[in-house]
Amino acid sequence: MAETEQEPAEAPPATLEVSLDDVDRDIISELTRDGRMSVTQVAGNVHISRAHAYSRIGRLTGEGVITKFTAVVDPVKAGLKSSAYVTLKVQQHSWRTLREQLRAIPEVQHIALVGGSFDVILLVRATDNVHLRRVIFDQLQSMPGVIDTQTFLVFEDVDTR
């Protein structure tokens, strides 16, 4: 699922938890379902005034709860016919540098630092298996700090929203 960023928000440090009420959660649910929904439509669906919805959305964006508005793209229809989850084992203390290098690779669509038998998991989407192979072997495996990779091909994507 590719994302197209509209308006990034400056997020507060991740350690600060934001207090949310039922109206906030309803607004988040509506915008998660359809990020292009107008403020007027959100207000109607949540049963609050347009001004109140506008204020709430502004607060949620300003506090970093809503970080961006995105388009969910069907990867196959967009020409990305080959996908894989790739796990990385990395050298200790290399995460910050690797994170920025991984973000610079257009085919890497999601990055997560995790605990377990590997350190990082990536969602990689490419036009075909040859392209996917190049990303994994030529880019990911050759990065300083990457000790090992394991690739899990995706046969079918199921959207849960």
C-alpha cells in the first residue's frame, strides 16, 4: 500500500501519550476509513459541528496523533507485482544510520524495528522478481551494518480496512 503524503505534521516525542476521548476516536476512525472525507462529512458522521470537527482534527494533527493523510494503492494495479517481507539482522548501534538509508530506497514501503530473532522487518514492493532481487541483493544486503537477510515472498495481500 503506497502512501501519498499531503500535509505532514510535526509530531511530539513518541513518549508523550495524548489523551483521546470517544469523539477523537470516532474522528480517527472516519479519517482512517476515508482520508479524503471532508470536515463537513466527518462532522456529520460523528454528530458534532463542522467547527468542532475542524478544531479536533487540527488538534489531533498538531499533537501528532494524525501524522499524515494517505491514499491506499493497490500495488498490483500500480505495477508493483512482486512483494516481499524482508527481515534484517543488523549490527548493534547501526539502527539510526540504517533507518535513514532504508527510507531512501523507494521500493521499501514499510520499516519496523522489532524484537525477536531478527532486528528489522521491511515491506518491499517491486515491478517484478528481477527488480525485487536487485533491491534485496544489490541494495539491502550490501548495506554496512546488515549482517543477514531473510526474504518472505507475498503471494496475496488482504486489506483489513
